[in-house]
Amino acid sequence: MVEIVIMLLPVAAASGWYVASRHYKSKIKKPSNEYKGYFKGLNYLLNEQHEKAIDVFIDLLEVDDETIETHLALGTLFRQRGEVEKAIRLHQNLIARPQISHETRENILNELGLDYMRAGLLDRAESIFLELEKKSSHQVNAVRQLLSIFQQEKEWLKAIDYATKLESIDLYKQPLLLSHLHCEVALSHISDDDSSIAKSHLRKALKIDPMCVRVNIISAEVAMLKGEHKQALKLLLKIMDQDIRFVPVFIDLILNCFDQLGKPKQKFDFLAELQVDNESTIVISRFIDVLLEQKGAREASVFMHEKLLQHPSKNYLKLYVDVDNESGDMESDFLRGIIKQLESETQSFQCKQCGFTSVDLNWCCPSCKDWGVIEPILV
Ligand SMILES: [Zn+2]
């Protein structure tokens, strides 16, 4: 409410100035209705009846090109405070006034469009910004808002059009956004069983952003569905050069390919090499599994003992206990009890842009809505 009161001061002052100028021009000695209204508004303000004060001052303040900025600022404040209905009402009232200029009407329309966006009334916002897109002074913002609307409506092809349009008028390249939009189109065609269109969009995505991990994941999953595990493995191994931090996230897909291809030695060699410079608990855990499977409990226990000495950590200790238990060590139960008291950590993700964290991998941050900004947190 403090902001509203601060906002009201210029509104009250403008109302006072307007009322006073009208009063002196008319040379009427007795207080006019406007004067009465002004003091009524002040009275509400002093008695902390802010809502009533706002209504009185807004009614008093004539809408013209001089006072419009104050009205618009108040509308913006309502929207920012989440009082969207009030902002919509204010902007709808303003736009209905006949005395406003074309330029002012466009400014109010822009604000009303933003109100509708905030209220989730995307259809109404869309028609406003489609109109404003044709006006050069509002084009960039209108295109930006339409891009956001089409993403929220999952109209991916339209979103691609508007992302491309924004690049051409704003000269601002957004390769992450565009490549993920092409990935979304590809996914919709995969579910429609139309893989040739899907592949064409995946190619475009990779051309726009050669470092897009998601393209190789989607392509590999499609190949796996068709039983083409050799191709899937080739695609998944490319992630190593794109962003190695994503390898632990998709390691089970990679290992599944080795299993399906009947290549246990290559699987062992891949993990043995990967674990050398990788401290991910997931990678170490999978290496322990192949050690147990292919070399036995003794070798796995020796490896984990060494690893724990090199990098003492709660997760490594847990792995060590698990391995040691395989060889029937009495210490294992005791250590396991202690570890249970400690919080176990699972794979989680964080947005490098806004800091949002989650246990699920979102390619588009649910908080800041940017694409390709979520990164795995090392566990
Ligand atoms: Zn974010």
C-alpha cells in the first residue's frame, strides 16, 4: 500500500492543480464540486482509506495528453501489485475517452495488452498485440509479447515465426530459444509418427545451436524406438563434446545402448574412462555396477576405497558401504545406519539465469521462461 500512497501524491497534486486552475479560471468564489471532490479524496487519504481515495482522484483527473502519464503509471502499479482487474478497468476506461490522440490510444492499448497477459487472458492479449505489431512505435514489444503468447499456447510454429521476426527487427539473436522451439515441433511430429518432418526440425535446431544437447537426446530416443541402438549410441556420445555435465543425466540411455548391442567390454571401457575426471556419484555408481558384474566384489571394494580416500564425501561413503556389504563386512550395517541419518542427495537442476532449482530437467525454465538455461547440479 505504501507504493499506492506514494503514487497518489502526484495524482492528488495533479488533481489539485487541475481543480485549482479550473476554479480560478471560472472566477467562482464558492467551492466547486471538483474542489469538494478533491478535499474528499484528501480526507480518504489521511484516514488511510486508500482504495476510496484512488477512485476519487482518478475520477477528478481529466484524461488528456498531459495527465495520461499519471494514469498509465497508476495502471502499471496496479498490474505490478497483482491488482490486474483494477488495471484492466482503468485502461478500458481510458481508451473509451474520445479526446485522446492516436499515439496515446496505442500506449493505453499496449498497457491493456500487458494486463491481459498478466491475467492469463491470452486470446485478448493476442488480438491487441497483433494490432500493435503494425504500428512501428510498438512493433518490437508487440512481437516480443506475441512470441511469449505463442510459447504459452504451445503454438510452436508461430513461436518460431515470431522469434525469427524478433531477430530481424530487434537484431537480437536467440539461438537457444530457436533451437528448442524446433525441438518442440520435432517432438510433436514424433508423437504424430511423422519422423521425416521431425528430423528436418532437429537438423534445423542443431544448425542454429550446434551445442544443443536436447537435439541428440531426442534423435537418440527416436533411433532407440526403432531398435537402431548403434545410431542412438553414436548420437548420445556426442553429448560428451557438447556439455559433459549432461552425461550423468542420460547415462542410463547410453548404458542401455551398450547392453542392447551386446558390448560389455566397450561399456566397461566407457565408464572406466568417464569416471577418471568425473566426480558425479551417478557415474561412479554405474562404474561400481559394472565392476561388480564383470570383475567381482573385491575389485569394486578396492576401487571405492581408493576413490573415498581421494575425494571424501557422504555419497562416496554410501557407495563404499554398498560395495563392502557385497563381501559381507560387519562394518557395513553400522555405517549404513549413520548414512541413513544423513540426507540423501538426488540429481537436481538449477537455472543459471534466475537460480530456480528442481529435481526434474526442464528445457525451459518454469520461473524465468528462458530456454536452455537449466543445468545439472553435480551430485
Ligand atoms: Zn530461470
